[in-house]
Amino acid sequence: GLDREAQPIAAASLGQVYKVKLRSPNVTVAVKVQRPDMVRAVSLDLHLLRRYAQCVEAVKGVATWAGVMAQRKQFDLQLVETFAAASYSELDYVNEGRNQERFSAELVPAMKGAVRVPR
């Protein structure tokens, strides 16, 4: 089982991985645990990044208006929004589990066992 004294065996982007022995069946598995307050920390980071992207787009808008910069589509804020969606998706461990099951069902057979999905 996983207890307070357990030490992580690996970092996993927004979480930590622990080696855990299940009681039934008696197998060892990897358990990914989200770091405390990760959603709040990521939300703050993304908010600050959005504000920065808004400022960048505003400066580029002024530079375009002044003729210092060529007219083009702004993409900074859209890029941050795409990154934010991916970040929140990575915080959804239930969705990540479904993706792992899909990976196992579809890619492992296609790769003829050349890849392995941990349990």
C-alpha cells in the first residue's frame, strides 16, 4: 500500500510515481499521485501567462499600427489557450487512465508487443 513514509520512484510531470504492492491480487503497480495544490498552482501560472500574452499582443498591435511591424494575425493568446487546455487535460488523471487503456488496446497490438504499458 501507499503510506505517508513512501518515497516517490519517479517524477511524472505534474505528479509523482510510487511503487505500490496491491493486497489482492498480489502484484506491484506504479501509482501516479498528483502533487498537492497542483491545480491551483497551474491555474495561477496560466493566468499570469495569459496576462503576459495579452500584453505581448497589445504591444504588437501598437507596433503594427505605428508601421514598425508588418500586419499579421495575432496568435500569442491562442497559443496560451491551447497550452492551458493541454495542461488541464494532463491534470485529469481519469482521462489519462482512459488514454492509457486506449493506448494499450490499440497501439500495443499494432506494434506487435514492441511497446509495453505499465499497470
